[in-house]
Amino acid sequence: MPAIDPKTWNSLRALEAAGAPGFLQDLVREFLATVPDRLSKVKLALQNGDDDALEREAHAFKSSCGALGAMSAAGALDELETLGREKRASEGAAPLAALERDLDEACGELRTAVELP
């Protein structure tokens, strides 16, 4: 399974082709710039056992990942969001590990797709 959903990516490419040159490169650059901070906030919520913060941060990050087609990362964030909502942040180690792996793959594919270093 690719780290970036081809259907979502093709839809974004169509938007760019319809008159927004550079749109995808800017979108990807902004996403990549925010990943470290967003991941750090999720990790901090887990470390502190802060269920409310985990739910909030995972939800916001999930939306960004989904918008770019990083569906595996979005799935891990959905699981973390649910754990926060259900007051089970202590069970977040496995979904966090999956998130880190999936984000690494997605960020690599995104960089390649828009030719960023």
C-alpha cells in the first residue's frame, strides 16, 4: 500500500493543473514544515497521559494527513484520537510507532512527488 493515496494525489494534481501552478509544492512544503511540531504535540500528550490534548492534537493532525492522502498516517492518528476520547492515552505506544513509520514514508513520497530535497 503506498504511503500516499493515488486517488487523493491525482485529485490534488488536477486542482493544480486547473490553474494553480505551484499549489502542490507549497502545500507539501507547508505540511512538511508542520510535521515535527504536530508529532511532538501528540508525543507530549501521550507522555503526560493528557487524554484531552491527545484527542485534540491527533484530530487536527489527522485532517492534514488525510488532505494530502497520507491515509495510513491518518489511520494511526484516528486510533490515537479515539484513545484520547476514550481516556486511554496509556495505550498509545503501538499507534504512535505506526504513526512515526507511516509519516516517514509519507513525507518521503511527498518530497519525491513535488521534487523537494
